[in-house]
Amino acid sequence: MKHTAQPVQSRKLTHLSRMGDDQLREECGVFGIFGHPDAAAITTLGLHALQHRGQEAAGIVACDGSTFHSERRMGLVGDNFNKQKVIDRLQGDMAIGHNRYSTTGDTVLRNVQPLFADLDTGGFAIAHNGNITNALTLREELISSGAICQSTSDTEVILHLLSRSRKRRIVERFIDSIRQIEGAYALVSLSNDIMIGARDPVGIRPLVIGKLGDSYVLASETCALDIVGAKFLREVENGEVISITRDGLESHRPFPKRPAQPCIFEYIYFARPDSIIDGRSVYDVRKQMGLQLAREAPADAEVIVPIPDSGIPAAIGYSQESGIPFELGIIRNHYVGRTFIEPEQRIRALGVKLKHSANARVIRGKRIVLIDDSVVRGTTSQKIVTLMYEAGAKEVHMRIASPPITHSDFYGIDTPTPKELLAANNNLEEMRGIMGATSLAFLSIDGIYRAVGYDKRDPLAPQFTDHCFTGDYPTTLTDHNEEGNEPRQLSLLSEVM
Ligand code: AMP
């Protein structure tokens, strides 16, 4: 099923006007464990391993069977969940956690997950990776019928839908609720005697199941299982709901069966290279992307230089295929966060400078191939090409191990509005000029599929969510307009942190 961005509905959202502090987009990491005496400590470790998926805030909710204990903090897991007394407060043998990543506006504590609500069935906590593409529409309906929204998070609508469901069991209510939402979701949630996980009907965002002794673990990526020593059991399938109780694990299939369409960007950028997605090592796939790139776009050069860290596996693949030596010509300062975390363009530009330094000795006087995984706004490539020339490079051949990003994302990876996307507004030669590179080439969409072992042109082969490159959105986009990722704004409340 293919969708293009829908025109925004004409209804006027007068009471949902401007929101100063946040918008409904984020990429995140989720983790949960059921039936382990050190549930909170293990969740902390899991969130550590998923830190690359979100660095703005982190939260854990634990439950001891009757009482829920919550700690939600701004900043990194290691800075906030580093004291025994914090972990000790999070009592209970079940816990869920969340790393939050929001790239526009400020993150405020009320949006930090897991979100929690008291329902007539008891307490319920939920952590979400993805983006609900009809959240604003649902929110409007909920508010019109008397709901009071406490956050601006799209995830909150799930709690409202749960509380309104007439079903008796919590898992039935959960299913009732997710049947009403659209878009991307990998969810991990907790009541006082059940942990529930779910993936949206096409499985856009990842979620895996592991086992640690007798305890079940749910996590965004396998690297979070590895850190706690859990055994990988399997992925939660697209459209599957998993419930875990003292009696074990149960699988529910509330949606009609359809082919999975996971997000290709997990392979390109988001997932950690040591994670395994759909049986493939992310690291190996990224190397294959570099290898395909070397075949599609060779360059007459002396050194292959990755933009660290995201360009490293592809650069290794490019080097192996081309026979041109690989050198660390750029050193990354690991104490500066990811470029995207700083919401404003001018800060982001500064962030790039802080983050990367030239290792001039391997660059000076050389014709180099510079490799990155992707170009979004073009900020990183422009800065790094300049850095390379300043360090004495003779020629800089820019090679990107994914296709040009021409369309916005609405599913939680937050590529910006088309007007900010370099490739949506410039042709290849213009992009090369803007970057100041000697030459520029991107991996083709066929090349990306080949790197994963699939054929984009074979109608029977598995497909990915690849709308960033193709404009084919796998779900309806009720809240969004054709201009791109400009969700309608929320209330007038702006909070000072
Ligand atoms: P830009 O500088 O705007 O062109 O962004 C490209 C850089 O950001 C590349 O080095 C990527 O590794 C990284 N990147 C790509 N997609 C994302 C994303 N959704 N969030 C954060 N960083 C990203």
C-alpha cells in the first residue's frame, strides 16, 4: 500500500494553536524487563546501550506489583541513573525505560517518557519509539469530548484511548487503542502484572524479544540485549502485540496480515552497528553499502576517509572494494553530542566544528574520498569538505552511502521539512557546488536494497519504508500536509526549563 502526503484537513484547530516548547516528532529507544529482581538496574544498562537513539532525556518506570516508581530526567542515562539510590528507588521486578530524542524545540520534563496514567484497571506506563501520524486529530477529538492532555507527546493519546476503551482486560484495551492510531510505533508498556509490547502493522520501528534467565526483555535493538547478557529470541513482528505475564509470553495478531516494511534508515544510520536487524548485522550491511557505492561511483583518489562515526563501516566497504587505503583523516570528539541534537541551524553548524577535527598528516597533498552515510541538510558535508581543504587536501570526492533524501519523514526519525532538505531543492551539480567538493555521488536506491540482499524492482521481494528517498509513505498521514513535516501546533503553553 502506497501513500503520498495528504492535504491537511480543513477543520480549524482553534484550541490547539501554538506550542512553544515542543512538536510531535522524536526518535527514541525503548527497553523493558519483566520478572527480574534487578529490573531497574538492568533497564538502566539497556538504556545505556540505546543511548545513540536519544540523548535529550531518559526515564524509567518500575513496578513492584502494586506501586509504580518513576524517574524521568533530562539528559543522558549515565548522568542521571548513575547513583545506587536512584536505582534503589525504582523498586520492583518489572521495569520499562525510554531514551528520548527530539530535534525541534525544547524537550520539557512533562514529555519525557515513560508516560504514566491511573486507569480504572490500575496504573499503566508506556514508552514509545516512532510517531503517530494521526495523533493531533485524535487529540482534538479527545479534547472535544472532555479529555485533559498533560503533555504534548503523541504517545499520550494512547493512554486516553486506553482509559476510554470498554474492553475488560488491559491487553484487549491496548489492542483497542492501537487499532485507532496510525503511523510508526514500537511500544513497551507496563501495568502491575503485565508487560505489553507492540509494533505497528508494517513494523517501521524495530523491537526485539530477549530472555535473561526466566525474565523476558523487550528492546529497540539487540545491542541492548547484549549489554545485559540476554539471549535474543526473535523480533516482534509487524502488527504483533506481545503480552508477558507470570505465566509467560503470548502473541496477539490484531491486524490483517500484510508484508513488513521496516525503515531502511535503521540500517543506514539509526541502529548501532553491532545490532542485528532481521538476521543481518547492521555493520555488515553498512559495509555492503560502501562496497556498492564503490562499484556505482568509483573515484580516482589516494585515501578513503570516513566522516566518523556514521561513515566508518561504509568507508571500510568502499576501501575494500576499490583497493584504496582507508585512513582516519577525521577525528571525532566523542564528548560532543550528535549534530542533530542542537535544534537550531546556527548551533548545529557550530556543533559540527566542535565535533570533527582534521588529522592533517593523512590528508595533506592527497586526493581523498570522503564518505558519509547520509546527507540531510548538508551541514555536515559542507563543513567537513572545508575542513579537508584547510588541512591540505588536493581533491575531495564526496561519496554518500545512501540516496539523496528528497522527502520528509513522519515516523520518528525527523528529517526536516522539504525546504531544509538539501537534495529536495538542488540537483547533484548544485549540491556538489554547495559542498565545495571535487565530485559528488550518492548510492542508488537499487544499491541500498542490494546491500541488504534484496531487489527493489522485484515485486515479490521484501520492501522497506524508504519514503525519504522515494516519497512512498507506507501509512496514511492524517496530520500532515504536502509541505512536509509541519505538524499542526499544540497549545499556547510554553515552559521555561
Ligand atoms: P546534515 O549535516 O544535515 O546533512 O546531516 C547529515 C549527518 O547527520 C550525517 O553525518 C548523518 O550521519 C547524520 N544523520 C542522518 N540522519 C539523521 C537523523 N535522522 N538524525 C540525526 N542525524 C542524522
